[in-house]
Amino acid sequence: MATRRPISTYRLQIRPSFTLDDAAALRDYVHDLGVDWVYFSPLLTAAEGSDHGYDVVDPTTVDPARGGRAGLERAARVFHDAGRGILVDIVPNHLGVARAEENAWWWDVLAHGPSSRFASAFDIDWRFGGGKVRLPVLGESPEQAAASGALRIEQGELRYHEHRFPLAPGSEPDDDDVLTVHARQHYELMLWQREGSDLDYRRFFGVSSLAAVRVEDPEVFEESHREIRSWFADGIVDGLRVDHPDGLRAPGEYLERLDELTGGGYVVVEKILEHGETLPQFFATDGTTGYETLADIDRVLVDPSGEGELDALDARLRERTGLGEAQPWPDVIAGTKRAIATGILRSEVRRLARDLGAPDDPATEDALVELLSRFPVYRSYLPAGGEHLASAAAAARAHRPDLAPALDAVLPSLADPRHPAALRFQQTSGMVMAKGVEDTAFYRATRLGTLTEVGADPSVFALGVEGFHAAQAARHASWPHAMTTLSTHDTKRGEDVRARLSVLAEIPRRWAEVLEELTDAASTGHGPFDALLWQAIVGAWPASRDRLHAYAEKAAREAAEATSWLDPDAGFERRMHAAVDAAFDDAAVAARVESFVAEIEGAGWSNSLSAKLLQLTGPGVPDVYQGSELWEQSLVDPDNRRAVDFDERRRILARIDAGEQPVVDRSGAAKLLVTSRALRLRRDRPDLFTRYTPMTVVGDAVDHAIAVDRGGAVAVATRLPVGLARRSAAGGSPWGTTTLLRHAGATTDVLTGRTFTGHIALAELLDVYPVALLVPGEAS
């Protein structure tokens, strides 16, 4: 049986096309790769055809389409027998309600209203809706829908196009028309455009097809976690990853209950920490899922000297588009968060106002919006985190002095940990942050794509080696069992896309020249978006036309500057898709893309291998996202959930194990070498990973090296490879005299099998790969 805490994890996306039995068939590969635990995406029964599993419709069963309970038991036996543990992603915040007939709880609530035994399971404001759940599904008025026959009574149900809804007992039609029957129900079908302001149930962010669940109610917790509890009682599952705990009313209390349910098992939380924020130490968790580590690793590989030139390029692009000067990042996100709070999440603001006893009061709503837009982190956990509310209040007063009376009125209640408005404000601030920053502002900040990743602050351009070491040492001391990651199902760009784009910070003027050539040939007419689009093309290349079209549409509509989901601009989108097509159909553009990728991909691979080694050997529990042991050049979901060719990975690993020394090329075999050797060493020799001590490097290229002793295992990585290469222009190794200082004993690089003694010249150590992983003793 696996230990309580994993040494490493490997994330698998379980879905109808890749079931639990398919996962079990990877047992030998996972073992050979060096993985300790496997990590499954959500397994509870999801909406039919769901590819991700986050739209759970039945929390009491394992999804039959994913293998069912029997499939989970089979997979558990297979992996446990091989000494592997199992971590499962769970989704406590919401349930899927897109098709009401799939969710028995939701169907019962629609049929019986407040008297349903499941009414308390959902966060519904029954008074606001007049005792009815408001469902934003109509594309026209009810009268028009009835007249056209789209709204109808059929087989004892109310139906609208393909949507099905129950009829309340006693409301069955005799000779009454469909509108009369509709009026008798415990729900109201309304225009979909009203969801932003008139919804009466809490959602997951702005997704009305995901209804929030009240797991703070002990009975709801027990009912929704009955199946999960049995996993631990029966020894099937060893740990949990908790999706979006910030959406819960009382995350701390929830984690306490979960700790009891798992018997103190390994639990990590998908908590997004803003720059400088720390995870509450009173949480019953082993730590976060690691986005803050991702941000640090990315930034230590970004050249700080490129910031000024990339800022200047961004300014020129903005000027050409007529956008004016770039605002400070806090003002950018305040604006995007305000747009979210007054737009798709206004219904949440209105509900807060009702909790404050000021329904439909413009001044109260305005004050709440300003506080939400200026809130510096995802949420507070009152009584902890009161300083965040104070910070938001100070910023709100500074920017909107006219709101002083309204702010004075609402702040005492919002600061009271027992007040319903304070509890709901804490849930709402995270929703506004996620939609306003990750899903909007990140698509507007286009100077360097590496910087706009989940959990990162784009205004922080780079991180020095000393700062990186300090962050890693603090992580080792505070949360040694937290997860670390470079790619997930939620990342905006795969780890190796970001690694390649980081090269642009070393050659900002060259990038400006190339971007000018590309946009001269094919432009959307929006300079900053052109930069984002061409970075995506260059970063993911070679990529399919379909993948890039899908990314372009999502990125542009999320940015909501030139086009949007609610109001698409056909002209802009034609130019956007034409730009993507040009990369394939215009010979000159295609050649420019290929030549520039060839120019930077070697440096990008260096960054990739460095990032991977730093993650896999660093403090915490490293997670490898499925397939990312080769180059991970995905873009935003669903692109990052594409099928993985495990047979190819098996073949390459077998060749490496047979003695092949892979070169660094587009095959990604070198990355599989680094991944497998680091994971195996970490699993088989945990005694070599007990501390975090920066190593001493001296010499004329010291700024290009990162070296750390993890308790016997020493990781050495290259940074800023373009600048390093420039040092060799006069001949000789670019490392010059740069040397890793160490004691006189022997040490072996597990990547090359070579043995060294005493101090090691980096010109010798890093002449095969840009990274090295040293262990005590001579090669056997």
C-alpha cells in the first residue's frame, strides 16, 4: 500500500474515450516513468459526453462512462498492487444542471420547489425569484416560444427545444395552454440574456449550467460525499485534490470535515495565491496544487533586461490601435473585474445587496462593485484576512470618494464573520477575480505570454536566482508536501509553449522585427491581440490549423476588446481567422514562422528542460500532467485535453532505458530522459531530497546557472540560454570559467552517467544537456 503522502503524481484525464480501465493499462509505463501516485480527473457521474468531468450530475456514483465503481476498484487494485497510490480530483462547489433530466436532485427541486428534499442542497434565493428557480434558457419571449411550438407540453414534461423540465404535481395540463402550465411551475424559463442580472441561484463563476451546492450544510455534505467517503473506508483512494475551495461558504470548515472523512489522508486544494499571498496555515490540507511554484519557475527563466523593450513594443502596438497608454496592472484588473461585477455576475452583487438589507439600491450595489473590483486576493477567510477588505476599502475610497457614505454603510457588515453578507462577499470576490483577471485581463496583457498564467501576476516580469531560492526554501519549510506543477488541465499555455516564449525576453528587438513582418502580411487590426496571436502560433508550432483557430476565437472573445462571446464582431473575427490561415496558406508567412521557430526553439528547449528539472527535484510533490514528459505545446482548454499517444512514450522510454542517449530535438526524447530519471531518483532515493540548500557557482557566466543541493541530489539548470550562447562568439565554451563548487567526493550525473570529482566546470558538466542531476558516488 502506498504511503499517506505521494512523492510525485501523474495526472490522467479520465473520460469516456479514456476510461479507468485504460488508465489501469498504464501501470507498467507509470512505474517505469518513476511515478509514485496516479492522479485522476473527476470521476463522479458527469453530464453525458462531458470530456472534463467538472459538470457532475450525480455525486453519489462513479460515472459509468468513465468505468463506474467497478472500474475504479479494478484500477485501484492494479495500481496498489504495483505500489502506486491514487489521488482523485473532486468538485464540491457545484453540480451540472445543463440538462435537468440528468440531475435527479435538480429535477426534484424544479418539480417540488422549496418543499423538495433537495432544496437545501442548492444555493437558491427563493424570495427573489418569488418561489421559482429562474432558468435562463429562452432565446425569445415565452409568448413567442409558445406560438412557434418551441415551448410545449410533451410526454408529461414541459419542453423547450431539446430542454426538458418536470411538471409540478397537480399542474398537469387538461385543456390549459402551455403558458398557463408554465406559470404554475416552481421555475421560470427566462431569456438567457437575463442571467447576468436576474438569476436567483449561485453558479460556478458565470456558468449558469453549473449550480452551486451548499456543502456547508452537514446533511448536504454527507449526501454529496457519501461515495467519496466509501473510497477511503474501502481503501480504494489515498488522497484528494479539491477543486475551487474558494467558492465554498466556509472552506476551512469544509476541509476539517474532509480531513475526518479521509482519516487524515493527503488533500491538496486548488487555491490560487496572488503574488505575495500565503496559504492559510489553519487549513486542514497538505497545500495547494502548485500554481505559485509554476510562476516562480517561469520567471527565473525570463530575462529581466527584456522588460523595457517589450513594454516599448506593447506601447507602439497600443498606439497604432488607438488604445492609449497602458494602465498599471492594478487599474487594468480593477476595470475588468468591475465589468464582470456589473455584467455577467451582477446577479451576485444584487444578492449581496439583498443580504445587506438594501435590495436594488444603486449606491449599495456601486459600493459592492468597487470593493470587489479592488479586492487584492481571491478571498478572505474571516476573521482572518480582514486586512484585504481594509485594502479594498482604502482603494475604493481613493478612486471613488463619492461612494464614502455607501462604503461606510456596508463595511461593518462585510467585516463581521457572522453576517450573511460577509460570508457571501467572500464567495463572490473569488468569482469576480477569476472571471475578471484569468479569463479577461490575461488575454489583454500580451507583452509576453509566459507571464499570463493561472496563479501568476503579469506585472511581475522576472525573478532573480536569489529570489527563486528564497521562495523554494520557504516552500520547503512551510508546505513540504504541497503539489507543484508546470502544466494542468487549466493552464492557459502548456509548459513548453511558455518556455519557448520566454526566449522573446532575451531577443525583444528581434521579436519586434518578426512581429512587424508577420502583421504586415496578416493582421487583425488590433496590435496587442496580434502580439498574443502570433505568440500563440510561434509558441505552439507546429500546431494544426484547427487548434489555432479555436484558440484565436477563445482568446479574442475572452479579452472582450475587439469582439466578445455576447457580441461577436464578424469583421474582426474574419481578419483574425485570416491571420491564422496565413500561417499555413501564405508561403512567405509560413516560411517566416518556420524560420523564426527554428531560431528560438533550441533556447526554448533549454528553458523547458531547466523548468522540468527544477520542478521535479524541487520542494513539494511534483505533478506531471499527462503526456508532458514529451514537449507539452498545448494552448488553453480544451486543447490541453487532447488524447496522449502513450505507445510513443513507451517506445522512446524503452530506447532510453536500453542505453540510447537522446539528442535535444523536436522528438522530446531528452525531456523524457530528464523526467524519468528525476522521478525515479525521487521515488527510489527520497533520502536525497531532505533539504533545500543553494549551491555556490562562481565564474564569468554565473548568472546563467541555478544549482541546488536537495540533501544529496544536486540539480543544475541553465537560464537565459540566448545570452549564454552569445558568450561563445569568440570561440570556446560559453560557460568560460564558471564552476560549481563542491566537496572532493565523487558524484555522478544520472542523465549522462558521467562521474565527476570535486569542483566541476559547467563547460564540462553541461556540454551534453543544459541540465544535470548529480548523485553521490561513482556510476555503477
